[in-house]
Amino acid sequence: MWLIRQTQWQVVARTGDTESGKVLRWTYDSHDEAEAMVGRLLRSETAGRWREQQSGPPPHQGRSAGGDSS
């Protein structure tokens, strides 16, 4: 018998508007890796266009954009 705990961190970013935008996701095994991606996104050329999202769950549609997919 095994009791296994798996923890993954997911970064979700939406590009474009709510109706026509794409949802990008990156999955990481460590919190540090996920935070590093958030930092890269905030420093990117589009960083001035980030805005705070309304409360609620992140969008469900989209595709994985990289990171650790295990």
C-alpha cells in the first residue's frame, strides 16, 4: 500500500480579452520555479499590460505552455 502526495504549482496567464484571449498554463514541481515564471512574465514586454483579475477561479480552457509536465 502507498499513500502518495503530489504537489504541483500552476501559473495561469490570459492574453487578450475575455472573449477572444488565450489561456496559457505552466506547471512546475516547486514553488520557486513557479514564482520565477511569474517574475519572468511581469518583466516581459507586455508587463505594462497586466491587470488584477476579479476574484474567482482561473479560466479552465487553454493549453499548457511549458514547464514541467510530469
